[in-house]
Amino acid sequence: MRGSTMTILLHVTGMDRAAWLAAIKAQAPRLEVISAADTDRFAEIRRAWVWKPPAGLLGQLPNLELIINLAAGVDAILADATVPKHLPILRAVDPNITMRMTEWVVLQVLFHHRQMPAFMDQQKQRVWRELPQKAASALTVGILGMGVLGQSAARALAGLGFKVIGWSRTGAQPLNEFLGQTDILVCLLPFTPETKGLISYELLRQLNRGGPLGAPVLINGGRGGSQIGADVLRALNDGTLGGASLDVFETEPLPEGSPFWSHPKVIVTPHVAAYSDPEAMTAHVLEQLARHEVGGTMAPLVDRARGY
Amino acid sequence: MRGSTMTILLHVTGMDRAAWLAAIKAQAPRLEVISAADTDRFAEIRRAWVWKPPAGLLGQLPNLELIINLAAGVDAILADATVPKHLPILRAVDPNITMRMTEWVVLQVLFHHRQMPAFMDQQKQRVWRELPQKAASALTVGILGMGVLGQSAARALAGLGFKVIGWSRTGAQPLNEFLGQTDILVCLLPFTPETKGLISYELLRQLNRGGPLGAPVLINGGRGGSQIGADVLRALNDGTLGGASLDVFETEPLPEGSPFWSHPKVIVTPHVAAYSDPEAMTAHVLEQLARHEVGGTMAPLVDRARGY
């Protein structure tokens, strides 16, 4: 910023805007932050800091040079036909977010592995009863999506003794082989035309049915569009799945009438697995921009061809 | 066993005796297993495989040479004045148990760190709301008891980004300094005259009150006698503690009338944190005994002077 002032657009759907403003003010006081309501100043904007911007907004910024996406998923931006395709999109996945997702995945895997749903049920009924619990090494966690998030979760789970296998669309292993070995399926896939609706009843039916938990478990920390909600419910209700921890849904916020809320086998968290702490994220974005200013590479930029 | 048969006593209070019998039969078919009811055969017994044997039982075995304790805590045996003090006690803490305790501790730390009590409450009310969540590095986990179990839990928690500090009775750090830095207190202490009732209201009052969780959390996977239950309840009720995960209690099974069962801030598990899988434990004990037969050292033996 070299002493000058720069105007940016900040638009963070569903996030705490005040927290972002405070973080930017504290760490980059020369950034002038405007909102989507300041239409008369749109020509000043070269950089937009956004999360799930409404369709059409970015296309109204004539001098936009860079889009900074303040979390992992970029599907809202890629689906917006008004966004010029040449614009680079910085996907801010800082180490903090990666560890955050790893924490959530490890938590949910251990929660099912250590029979917490059954123990919490026993607690409600004041029942003191040991339940058989196999070693982590007796379980295979299958991770769908082996990007930065998937690899980090895999390392942490392997460190706790779980067998971990990974599947990615670019790998050689057939999906059905991967599923047949998997006791706990962890989905960390981005949302693309190829992953849309991938987690179907047909897919869930192929998970290992002979594992120590009695029935396989689904953990989705990726994107809600990857799962067909009705299929997940069907699998839970007929015993194809023994349980699920879901942070993402086809429609968010999850509608009040959704059966997921009260399903006895389901843990619902409100898209917080990779919660973006505005302070940590702002520091990360500023570091990326500073590198760019001196001719370095910003990473990771979105690849439109891959869709994420 | 070199082709010969050996008679052992198996007495596993509160554990699944049939599972132990099956594991021993499968892995050591020449061991003849008798129970506390076979009093006329007590003279044959040189080795006793036990968990929480009733006071007086071991003292009735005139030719006993070795006590094999099938979990970590040996307080029931040390408190039994009829057990000859020269008898070696093998405390079977196999790597499986250590990892098991590590899993439980990591699970409970993440459960509180990632606000699962609040999110599960929101789920019940069908509320979709993000809650601020600091990075693991903003929290300090203080581990009381840095033996094999404590060190393993510390490594796993540090790997997830938590600040971890440890305290042991033999260390140099004053307890109040340790407590003042601690946001989540994990107790993995053995039960000895020195640890009895250590976790008092007075102690809990010294935990860090300025941490990111709002109030400190107690996680006890050690021994119930280390905590004064009434004091823990008082601390939970007046906000000195923000939550607790308790696997152990002064009286076990936890009495049906205990307020812990229904306390909204408490997770109760029925002394299963370091669940002993009979198959894995039997393999471990047999390995230790085989080493002993060829003149090697069994580890770890109980040190009566230390009390564990």
C-alpha cells in the first residue's frame, strides 16, 4: 500500500461484517472499505473481499482486478456469469482454516468411534454401562477429496491410529473399491458440476457394512451440494448409515422444518467446521497481497477449468 | 508355558468376564482359568489376572507370585492389607490403552473447544447460528499428571495446535502458576493419598478465567477419588467452571440419583476412557510374561512407595 489509500469492497454474506471491519481497520488502516450499497464508488474498486457475493454484484465493478474469496468454496462466484472469466480469484485458505477443519473432522470421527451418541443417550437415561470399543486401528476412515484440507485431516487421523485412505477424482482407484473399505466416510470435496449430488443412496450403500461400528458413518465438512439430503435421510432411516455429522446442507441456513435437526443419529453444526476467524484471515490475505506487490505468487488461485 | 498347564485366577469386577475368557482361550489355550468361587484350588494359583479384586481375595492365595492388574489404577490392590507387600504387581498399560485414553482426551478437549455443547443445544432448538471460535493456539490445555498417558495426550493435543502445559507432583512448577494459565484442565492422575480430593473448589477457582471459552473446563479421565464431586458441582453451578467431561467418579457406578447425570454442562462416560479391549490386553500381558520367562524385565511394575 506504500503510503497510499486503496478502496476495497467488503461483502461477507452470513459472516460477521463488524468483525471483518475491525480486523481490517486494525491490520490495514489505509484500506478504505465500502459496501455493496456505495454504488457511486464502484469505479474505485480494484479488489473485492467477498464471501458468497450475490449474483451480479462483482460484474458491476468496472475496474476490478482481483477477487479475494474469504473461505474455501468459490461456487457462488463461478456460478455468476457476470464475473469476467479473466479475473484472478484468490481463495483464502490459511493454515488456520486448515487446522480448523482438521479439528472438526477429528472431533466428529472420534465422536462416532468412541460411541458418544450411545453414551450420551445412556447419560440421559442414567445408565452406567461399558460398550465394546475397538481400537482406532480397527477402523478405516475414507476421505473423499484429498486437497489441502483432506491431507491435513488424514495426517491427524493417522496419528491417532486410524487406518486412513483417500480418494480424489484425479486418482487411479475406483470409487467402489474405496467405499467398500470405508467405515467412516469424510467428505471434504469442493462443489463442482462433478461432485454435485455425488453422495447418493447408491454411493452410501457401497460403504463397508462389516466394520466395528456396526454400520458406516458419514461426515460432511465439504459442501452441502455434494450430498442428496433425501438420500442421506433414507440411508440413516433404513440402517444403511449408523450416524452422520453434517456441517453443510443443500440449503443453508438449514430450514427449520428439516428432518435433520431432530434426527437421533445426526449431529448438525451450522457451517462452522472451517470457521474463518476474521483476524487470522485478514493477516493471511494481507500477506498474500504483500507478496503479490513485490512480484511473488499468490497461492492458491482458483482454477476455473477444474471448477475450484 | 513350554507345554505345561498353568492355573490362573481371573477376577474382573465390572468388566466382561466372557470376553476375557474368550481372549485367553484363543491366545493361551494352556492357561487354566479359575474364578474366586473355586476356593479349593487356590493353592494352585501363582498368577492372578485382576481388575478391582474385592479386599481379601488375593490374600487367600498362598502361592501367589505375581498380580497382573488389567488396567492402570492399582488403588484397590494397594488398599488391601491382606496382599503381601513383596508381591510384584504388573500394571498392564499397553500402547492400546494409552492411545485409547489419548483419543478420549482429544475428543473431550475438541468437544468443548469447538463449542459442541452450545451447537448441540442450538440443534435441539433448530437454530442455525455461527459462534465465534478461536484457534486451538489461543487455548492452553493443562495436564495434571504427566506419566505415559499424560505425555501421549500432550503430544496429540500439541499436534492439533493447542498450547499444552503439564504438571506433576515431582516437577518444579508451583501448582497455582500452572492453574492460572490453564483454560482446559485435563486430569490423568493416579489415585494416591496425595491426589485424593485434590480437585477441590479451591483448586478450580485458580484456573484461568480470561480464556477464549469464557470459563475453564474440567476433563477427568484419571480417577474419581481425585475430585471432590460436590466441589465440581458447586463450580459448575456458580460459573467457576464452564463445563466438564467426567469419565470417573468418587462412587462407581455413578449412583442413579447423582446430579451429574442431568447436569446441562456435564458429559458423563462410564469409566471407558481407557477401555481395556480383552484381546489387545491379553496379547500385551502374554508378551510381558514371555519376556519375564526368559529373564527380561516386565514393565511397568507398580512402585508401592509412590503408590502407583
